[in-house]
Amino acid sequence: MSKKRIVVKVGTSTICHGGRGLHFRSIDNLARTLTDIKNAGHEVILVSSGAIGAGCGKLNLSERPVDIRMKQAVAAVGQCELMHIYDKIFGEYGATVGQILLTRDDIDHPGVKQNLLGTFESLIELGVIPVVNENDSVCIEEIESEHKVFGDNDTLSAAVAVLVSADTLVILSDIDGLYSGDPRTDENAVLIPVVESLWDDKCCTFEAGGAGSDFGTGGMSTKITAARIATKYGIDTIILNGAHPQRLYGVLDGEIHGTLFKKCEKGTSGHDGH
């Protein structure tokens, strides 16, 4: 198994019990798997949603706030809780984590972007697993706008994968992968194991559907958007069920789990690789 740089995105629905706080068993499974993968010689970056969900649990809120000021306040509390738990649980397996909070401006500004890359590279050299999240306390678009900047961090994870020239982007969700229809309403929907190209006209039909849970903000459409970005830059993108992070072992061995969106070869999408 050759060394790979892998960006793993985990959604709110995987690491939070709705508004009842963090899902510790799920986080433990994730931390154990990612640490084991790192110990095997791979480079791991975690992009994590869940700040508002964690904050709702910490503050005993029964539902997600509507007011933007309250959302940002809850995110500030939740981000502390989230990193505290990540630090504790990853630490149990001997891994060190470091927090990076981003806004869209950070990704778009050339100078800041270069500094960010240096930070990621330094953390990886030090053996640290970077934990990335949208800075919800100052960035209102991701938590308020109908046209989200990063869409529950799905698109952010693709931007990070491109920034660090990752080999693979894995999006952990509350669904097994991309289906031919909505499996919640269509009993004939089947899992699509491989998507050869997201640049065919027929693939625009995949970009429908909303958020999968009340406390998350990303749906399948944001995952398709993320896959389009990453595959364009030569990065294989995979959607996996976050309830089974151990399937990442098979993914790194070349097995097909969930849905694999194959990377574009050089020149096939108007971009010469990553």
C-alpha cells in the first residue's frame, strides 16, 4: 500500500446525535481509524462539521437556532467542545490534532492561501492531524445563505484537498453513497459504485436533493459539487457511510466502497492535474 495524502470530511449527522450533543462512539471509531491510517504511513487531514450541533448539545438547545447571531454564538461554544473531544479521543490513540479555521477569503486570497499551505505542510511534517472547519463565528454565508459558500464543509473539503494536492478526498455521510434515486423515497434506487466522469451532461441529474438531517446543512448536491472540484484537479473522490469509517482501509487498498468519483486525467477537464 503506497503512501497517500488523504482528506477526510465528516458531517454533522455522523458525529452529532441531532441536538443532543456529540456521538462519542462514532467519533471514537473515526479517531481510531484515522490514527491507524496515519500510523501506517499515510498523511491525514480531517475536515469536520459539527460546531453548531455540538454547541446545541453543550447548551441544551432542542433545535438549531434560526437567528444568525445566535447561530454564531452557538458555533463558538460548539467549536471549543468539538476540538476538546477530538484532542481527547485522538490523544487516547497517540495522535495529536491541530485546529485550522477557514473562511472563503482565506482560500481565495493568494497570499493567505500560500501561508495556509505552509501551515498544513508543517503540521503534517510534525506528525499532526490538521482538523479543519469553516469559521462559523465570523463567516455568515455558510450558515445563513441559501447559496452556501462551502455547503456544510463539503466544498471546503474539496478546496482543502486541492490546496494540499491530496491523492484522495473521502466524504463521510449518513448515506452509503450516490444512488440512482432517493433511497428514502424510492425503493428501486440502487447504489452507484463508480462514476467515471462528472463532466458528462447526464451527470447534472445527480445534483438534486437537500440536506439529509435537521442539524446538517449539506445534501447530496454539495457532495457532487465537491466531487466536481476535486476530480477536476486529479483527486479521486469517494462518498462513504460515516457509520463505517473502517472501510477507509479497503479504500486505501484500492477496493471500491460507497461511490467512487474517478479523477480526471490530465487535460480532460481543461486543467492539467493538481
